[in-house]
Amino acid sequence: MYTMQSWTCICLIICSMQSVCHCCDWIQHHYGHLSSEYLSLLDQMGGDITEQDAPVFFPTSLYRHIDDAEFEDQVRFRNETIYQITKLFDGNMKSVTWDKKKRDDFLNILERQFENLKSCVSPAKKPERRLKRYFKELNRKVLRKMNYNAQAWELIRKETKRHLQRLDIFKAKIH
Ligand SMILES: *[C@@H]1O[C@H](CO)[C@@H](O)[C@H](O)[C@H]1NC(C)=O
């Protein structure tokens, strides 16, 4: 019994070491395919994307800056954006009528990306505060203010789509 446990432990350590070493490979091999998959799930899980705009400015300048950044900074930026998106989708979704299976698949893919990105490069010394502030505002001015109603979630879905599409642009460099 005891040896069983220590073997399991050694295997787990080896596996986790490997996933650290290979995760940048992982991005190269899976990123393109997964990103087109989550974008289509996001489209398919509900009806048309709302015409209304969220009352928060999209961080266009941050993206402009990150377009010319080093690969590692781009990975960190992507990591943080995906993390913030998964955090938003943690909110109360009772009033949402999206296809549950598609929504769960969508969130699982995001989660998987985050798991692979977060340890791929060393974390930033100076975390991107503006990005965090933007997501905080989105949470406050949309989800909380509108009481997590269906329209609030449609605005979040629209904004999320915009980020994921924008993140796709520097996919070319990752390859
Ligand atoms: C990814 O984001 C998480 C959550 O903010 C953070 O803890 C982690 O250090 C980040 N990793 C990288 C490589 O930036």
C-alpha cells in the first residue's frame, strides 16, 4: 500500500514537471484549433450577439501595446485575460438561457487554456493593472449593476467575444 502511494506520488511529480516543460509546445500545437472551437461555441450557445454596447471602454490601447510585445509578455497577457474572463463567468447565471452543454464546453476550454498558460512562462514582475481594472469595472457596471440579468450576460458574452477575437490576432506569432 505504502509503495503504491509513493509510486503514485513520483508519477504525479514527473507528470507535472513534464507539463511545465511542454506547455509552450502545447500552445503551439493546440492553440489555433482550440481558439476557433471556443469562438464557435460562444456563438452557438446563445442567439445573435446583442447590438447594445457595454458601458465600459474596451482596452484597445492595451492590445495595441501587446501586439508589439515579446512572446512571453503576450503569453502573460493572454493568461490574465483568460483568467479574468473565467472569473466573470463564475457569477450567478440563473437568468441565462444559453445552451448549457455548449456553455460548459466553452468554459472548459477556457479553463484548459488557462491551466496551460499560467505556468508556461514566469509570471510578470509588474502585473497589468489596467487590464484588471477594466474587468473589475465590467463586473461592477454590467453584472452587479444589472443584477446578473439575461441582458447583462449578453453584454458580457459580446465583450468576451471581442477579447477572444482580439487575442486570436497574435496567434500568428505563437505559431
Ligand atoms: C496567470 O494568471 C494567474 C492569475 O492571475 C497568475 O496567478 C499567474 O501567475 C499567471 N501566470 C503568468 C505566466 O502570467
